[in-house]
Amino acid sequence: MLLVAAGALTGVPRVGRWDASPLDAFAGRTAGLLALGLGLGGLAAAAVQVMTREGRRFAAAFAPVFLLAVLAYAAAGQAAVRAAGFGFGLWALWSGLRIANRWGALGCIKPALRSELYIKTGLVLLGAEVLFGNVLRLGAPGLFVAWVVTPTCIVFMYLFGTRVLRMTSRALVIVIAAATSVCGVSAAIAAAAAARARKEELTLAVGMSLIFTVLMMVLMPLGIRAAGMDPVVGAAWIGGTVDATGAVVAAGALLGSQAEQIAAIVKMIQNSLIGLVAFLVAVFWVTRIERDPAAPRPGAGEIWRRFPKFILGFVGASLVFSFVLTPALGGGRGDGILDLTSDLRGWLFCLAFASIGLDSRLGELARRAGGGRPIQLYLTGQTFNLVLTLLAAWLAFGGVLFDRIQVDPGQARAAAGLPAGRDATALFHTQLEDPPLPRHGQ
């Protein structure tokens, strides 16, 4: 982020879009992608060296993982695939699972499968996009939908999973609950770190979140329009229920520019809960789930050791960008910085999903599925979330509890944190103003 703010980094290489020939995705971009791979690999290797003294092993194994991430971006960039909503995160996870379960453990790339390093770094960058000005833009209605419904859904899903479904892994229950109630993959990773969930449990929760996000992105706008629902209420409903920010923007845009803005800001307000949720999960796990009744009550030191430290980076990035960089640099320059950090976050998330897939086994995932109970938990929790969020959206944005929101449609993208029309998430990379598709050979 410092390199971006200082102007030393002015662009992040991307894989292009294509229609008939995948070679179009790399036309004129190969050198940039190689530089990106060297840069990301070098910085990550330095971090690994500091943490574990295994930076050289990481550097030697990084290239295949980065190549898989590039191929996932290329697959997601095909016109028909892109229109269907299957983003790079889904491709990276699926491809990694296929490779790992077809050819077995690939020991040569094991040192580079640092999914936690990639995703936690990406989440710190996500914090830069949670601007307090945007959180306050919708005022009480936005806070009501995002901050009242979310904790209610988490508590409901945890109780349903542990007491009704009697799932043995409480960590899996809380990871699925966080993914469903907050913001999908990002919240799942934060909760998994706080509850020390197994990687197979995280993979299962992430996979369900990715698949159902695609379905909800397509079906919810269609249902809202078919029912003749107020687009403002429908937008708040989408923002509070669809997991990925990019999917929220894409779905909200189908209801109009005003709806696009409201949906995206509601989701951004919800994203701001990641840190609080991780902290509360850490406290609950230390004081209730893992506490030995015969031992003294855990103190603040134990809670601090369990707390995911990357959340401090998430909050710090949000504070710095909200109150220092954005006011100092101005809206245009600040938007440009967020544009670049969003692209970097997309690459880090893609590397994380490739690593998760390569490091997971379908047999273990099937065992963790526990006869379909995790899917039952997700479906029941998401149904509860949909109903409760719809009620909250109607009360908050339908003129019942608060005055109706009036926004400037012309500022939709800027207010939603999408200054250049791009939003990199774990599932989607939505470019709102697409350039014409290149022809092969150009």
C-alpha cells in the first residue's frame, strides 16, 4: 500500500478478456504478468523468510501456484463464463482440487501453499476499501440492515448447527455462520483463524459460499423485478445477503444505478464487521468452547494470543485511508490508489484459493460434510438471513422506520468504492465498463 500511495506502483497487470481464443487474454500482457509474479513471489518469500526461515523453499515452489492463478483468471475471463458469473476464485479452487486429487500430494510445491499468508494480506488491503465516509453515507438505515441482522443470523446459525443438527465440529459451524451472515469468504477466513478451524472445514465453507453466491447474484435481481419490489428495498436486501462485494455490485446494477450504490454500500458496511466478528469469536472460543472448567478463567493474554492479528491491519488500513490518505490526496487520487489495491487483493485471493484447492483432499471434505449437515446449516441459515434481511430492508429503506434514502445516481461507483469500475473479490472481478473484446492476433 505504501508503494501505491507513493506512486511507485502505478498499475497492476491483469489477464485480459477473450471470446474464441484464450491467447487473446495474454496479448501484450506476458511481460507484465511475469513481473507481477516475480514481485508477489519476492515479497511473499521475504515474509516467509522472516516468519519461518523458509523463504528459499517458498521461492522455488511459487511459480506453479502463480501459474494456476493466472490460468484461473484466464478461464474466468472468457466471455460466456464471465457472463454466467463464474469468477476466478471458483476456478482456482476447483482447479486446485482437481490437480491435488488426481495426482496426489505435490511435495515440490508444498512450501508455496501459504493460503493464510495470501488471504490475510488480501484482507488487510480490503480494509483500505472500507471507508468510514461510505459507512456513514446511508446513515441509520444502512447500519440497521447490516449491523442488526448480521449478529442475529450468526447466533441463530450457531445454535441451529450445534443444538438442532448436532454437528460435532463447532469450528465448522461458526465458519459457515460467518460466511453466510457477514461477507462470505473474507469472514469465513477471519472466523476460521479465531476458532482454529481445520483447512478442510474452511474449504468446505468457502466452496458452498462461492457456489451459492453465483446463484443468488443471478436469481435475486430477477425475483425482485418479477415481484415489482421497490428497487431501493431490493438493493438493500441484495447488499445484506449476497456474499461477495463484486456479486453485490453486479446484481444491484441490474436494478439501476441508485440500487447499485445502495447495495454496494450496505455490503461495505457489513464488511466492516469482519474485525469485530473475529474478536468476538476469539473471546467466545477461549472463554467458553476450549476452557477447562477446572482451570482458572482465561485472561486477556490468552484472548490476545488467539485473536487474528491481521484484523489489526484491516482496521488500520481502513483508518489510514479514511482519515489520512483520502483527505490528504483528494478523492481522485485516493480512488486511484484503491483501484490498484483492489487489483492486488484479487491476485492474493486467487493465490489463496489455488493453495486451498491444492492442499485439500476430497475424501476429507466428504467426511467433514457429515451426511449433508453443513449444507443443511448453510441453506437454513441463508433462508433465515434472506427473510430477516428482507424485513429489515423494508423497515429501513421502505420509509417505515426512517425517511427514504435519496442518493445521487451519478456518484454510484465512487460512493461504492469502485472508482475505476472494477472490484476484485474472491469470486468476481467485475469491470463495469468493458472495453471491446480483442481480436486474435491484434
